[in-house]
Amino acid sequence: MNLLARVLELGLDFKASPEVNQKPCPIPTTKTFTSLPSHGITFEELLHRFGEIAEKSTNWASPRFLGFPDAGNALPAIGAAIIVPLLNQNLANQDICSPSATFVEMEVVHWLRQILGYSVAPEYSSVQELGGALTLGGTLSNTVALMAAREKSFPGSRLYGLPVQPQSICVLVPEIIEHYSIRSAMAWLGIGEKQVVRVPVDEHFRIRLDGLARCIDNERTNGRRIIACVAYAGDSRTMCVDNFRSIGACLRDKNVWFHVDACHGFQLAFSHSHRHKLEGIDMADSITIDPHKVLWTPSTCSLVLFKNPEDLTSVSTDSDLILRTQWSLGQITPFVGSKAFDALKLWSTLKYFGSSNIGRLVDLRIEMTQAIQCLIIQAPDLLLLNKTDINSCIFQFIPSQCQTRRISVSDLEKINKVNQCIKSKIIEAGKVYVHGFMLKSCPHPMLPDLQATYVLRTLNGNALTTVSHVQSLLDDIVALGRDSLLDMQYLVFPDRPPITKLPVFHKLRAALEIFFSDVKHVSLIYGSSNCENNSLLSDVDLMCFAEDKFCTEGNISRLKHLFECIMREEGVLLDNEIPFERKILVSFSFATVAANTRCQLQSGRVVTIPRTREFLNSDTMLTRLVFNVLTVPSIPSSGSLQCIEECRHAAEISLIDIANQLAERELASPQEFIKTVHGDGVRSGEDYLGYKYRPNVLAYLRNLWARRATNNPK
């Protein structure tokens, strides 16, 4: 008993520590393991190993841990989690394995269906009447819900398989905020990840009803069967709650299964002040919830609940190994044979606090979120990106000088890098934790449309977190953001002049004209420094093309020195990822070869660019870079574009040919062409050619397509 007490002491000391304990360590690229030990170790040695594991574990119960709400620090739930393995009940069968525990889980399901507005039976005669089950997590809960939706659309598919091709089936999800679990569920159900159709959302990340109705009609016109539409009560990114009453009415009229992922948002059902936000959730055919996320319950604890209990029994097991008694939970829990007594953790929390006290704690949590929003709004260098319905705030560090007008695409790319750097530095420090991730786009009026946006997020769930904890975090973020601007040498220009109006451009042009003198050449400024309406200037991308005889090592070295001196004088970043001596001066003959290259492709796919010094210094890398410079917008700083006109024409023809190869057909429109060749600046390799989704790049590619179509009529 003394040994077990020491284990408990170790765990409680870890749990009660105020430290996040997030220690920076490199992620291993490979991992090796020892052979299975043939001889055991002492308990003292084992306890020491427990301590080593705890020392390298992140403490999600720390009040400074603001990335996720899964604190798991409710004492009644921890007490239950300790006794569960000691009782060792198996809820697959009631009469043999879990005489009492079965009814604890049933009671939990009964309570939760009731509080979410489903009608519940006054008494039960079998588990088939229950209408819900505990699972191992939200992803599995969503999978069970979609499996039931599939069975509703195709009765008997559990027994005989799908009667149609999987490609004719789809599920609808809101764009931008969809959770990966829906794609995973579609894969596991044999329908396929690609059969997920995205519905437009508004500026608050809620499903647009006109877009939903149009999407349903379009898919059905195309002969597809929609087995379900997913809406969110608190999506994992923005915590916004959809309009369930309106969505439910639309789906009822269209006869589509309505599923609500309420893994975060079901906490509102307990709230005294915010319960109305879930209005209409009882119209859903199925609901998934994760108490381990929002009710301080140790992982894992998730449930899938059904409006009609028979929808769950339609996908239940028929195994002879599970006794077919009236109370065998194993019969109505898909994907599970042996079933742990995890329900006790949630049952203990609900019994100890009661719904009224839980509601009070949820209201306090949302008050904290509102306080965080106010702090972000008051911080001049932070921009709040959502008005949340629950307990999440997404925001960005953006220098106040850049917030006078809408952020440009090029500036957003730099801001994304700054915020990624902030997140990395916070993790390295290990004192606090904030989450960060890339949104496919963010419908905020200050941000450009349809652009990948890296956001920071607080998701407060720990009742021990105070405003001072949050203020300290936000102060750190602002300080780290300002430091990152300096480290990255980003120059801020609030009036957003084009580069041709900046001193660095005029200095560079004058120096280049002297350097080249009468030599036939052209020098091009390309990339983000060529974009208009920028508040942030990072580096200046320069590539010069000249006669072969001029491109000697000596001239390359002198040009490199000239360029570096001007950049240092003006305080502009020198981006030397691809060495300047390789890219700053290119011969006309090399440009001709690059313009006609197909080195981007191998077996019909785009070849990944390895970020190794050897490859970045190679002719292959230079060839790809020159090709891109020839096929993107640029500004001549000196010389004449006529020098490379033939090269540019050849490169344009090559690019269209490459796009046709990628699409495995001849592209018919500029829209198809742009979709094939553009990238978001984050991916590398598969289907990414390096053309970013910037307005000037898109316009250039459209014109490129038009020129080639005119010169090469079909």
C-alpha cells in the first residue's frame, strides 16, 4: 500500500503543479527501442521511471496552459479514474462482468440526452432503448454517428455492404472549420475521404443557409446521395455555434440526416446564461460530445447520442461472444468488444457538482473568454479574429502600423511567419502554452480573402486560470512579436508605398546601371517585394540576366557584394537560403535551358524540393527558380525586358504544358490552369509549383493563359 501511495503522490504532485512543464526537445526523425526485457526491475526502479516520464510530460492542468481546455482536474473524476482499474469491470456484459457499472453508464447517457433536449424514457426495459453510448473519443463518436446515417440512407448496408459506388455518396461539412474526424470516418466506412463536400460559411464561421440549400440541390442534381450534414456546436478552431433551428428545418425539408458535433459546445446545455445558443440542437438526428474536453474529466470520455434510439441499434453488433441479455452494452457500442468503466469518471463529476454548479462554472468560463477578448482588443498589436460563442479566441500579432488598412496578401504571408515564430518561442520557453494553427482562410474584414492564415488561439477550460495568467501570456506574445519583427528584419511602412518609391529601389537601380554599363542585361525584382500595398518589407528578391561572357565568377562576386552593401545600408533582410552567388546573375543561355525545362515533374507529379544545402546549391534548384522568375510578375530595375522575351515566351508554353501533365488532360480555362499551378506557400512537393495565391500573380497567370490561347488557337 505504501508503494501505491507513493505512485499516487507522484501523480498528484504533477497534476497540482502550476507549471506547464512543456520542455522543448527536438522531435526525433527516427526512434529505436530495446529488446523486451527478460528480467524485471524493482518497484523502486519502476517508480523512478514513472518520475522520468512525468518530468517529460506536459501538464494540461496548469492554469497557464491555455491551448486546450482538457484540464482533467476535477477531483471526483480523478478519484473515479483511480478506482476504475481497481474495480476492473467490463461493461460488454452486465450480468457476468458489470452487474452495477452497466447502469452507471446508462444513467449518464440518460442524463445527457435529457439535458440536450432529447425525449427520454421514464423507464427502460433494455439497452436498445437507451439511445447513446460511451466511446474512446470524439473521432470514434463521429464515426458511429455517420455509420448510423449511412445505415439510414442504405438500410442493410451493415450486413450486405453499400449497394452503390462510394463516389456517389457524400457528407456535407462547413468549409474552413471542418474537423478531420469526418474525413477519417468516411475513410473508415469505406466511402472515402474525398467524398466530403464543403458548404460556404459566413464571416462568423456559421453555415450559410442559402449555400446549404444550393449545395444539397447541386449534389443531388449530380446524382449523389447525401447521407448527412455536419454542423458544429463549437468547432475546434473558432468555437462558434451554428444556427441549429434553421439548419435543422432545412435538412428536415430536404430529408438529410442532421449531425451536430458538440464535443466542445454541449457544455452550454448546463449554462444558466448561454443555454439559448444551443436552441434547435434537439432537431439533430445525432450529437457527439466530449466531457473530457469541457467537464474537467480525465481522458478519454466521449459519447454519441441519438434522437431515435433505434438508429443506434441499427448498427449494433450481433456477436455470439456478447451475451444477448437485455442490458449488454457491448451490443450497442460499435467498434468495441471489452468495454472499460470510463463512465464512472463522468458520473462522479455530474453527481458531485450537480447541473446547477456545472452551469455556474461554465458561465464563469465564458466570462473569462469575454475578458480575454477585451484584453486582445485593447492590445494595439493584436487583432481579434472571432467573436466566439463559447471559450475560444483566435487572434494574430499584427503591428498596429499595419492595421490602418486591409492587410495585403504579401503582408499576410509575413505576418503568418511572425506568428509561427511567436508560437515556437513560447513553446521553447515552456512557461505558458498557447495553440497555433493554419486556417485555410479567415473571413475577417482586415484580412485578404481565401488566404491561408496562421492564427494563435486561447481555449480556456481550467477553472484555476485567472485574467492575470492571460494578461501575462498576451504581454509575452506582443513582446515576442516585436522581437520577431526585428529578428526577421521586417521593415514597417504604414503608408504602403510601392517598392519603386522606396530609397532601396533607387539606390539599387542606380548601382546596377553603373555596374552593367553597356552590357546587354535585365535585372528583375520579383516575389513579395514586387507586390503593391505592402506595409511590411522583408527581403528584396533580385535576379539579373546578362550575356554569357559577362557572367564570370568575378562579376558575380562583385554584384553580390554591391547588393549586400545596399541591403545592409537600408536595413533590409538578406535571404540567402539559395546562395546569392548562385541566383543573382544568370546567363542568357542558362535562362534558355531553364525556360524549356520539365525538371519540376517526375512520373507526372511535382518533385519535392529538399531543404538541404546541397540541393539548394544545385543547378536543378537554380533551374526551377529561374523558370519561376520567368513566369511571375516582376519589375525591371535596370536593362531591358527584350533581352529575355523569347525565354519568357518559352517558359509560358512550358508552364501550360506542365499544368496539362499534372491535370492529365488539356486544361480548358484560366481558372483550371490557376487551380493546378498555384500553391499556398506552405506545401512543398506534391502538386506545388510555387505560384502563390497573390492578386498580382493570379492576374499575371490569367494574362499568360490568354496570351498562349491567342497564339495557339485550338
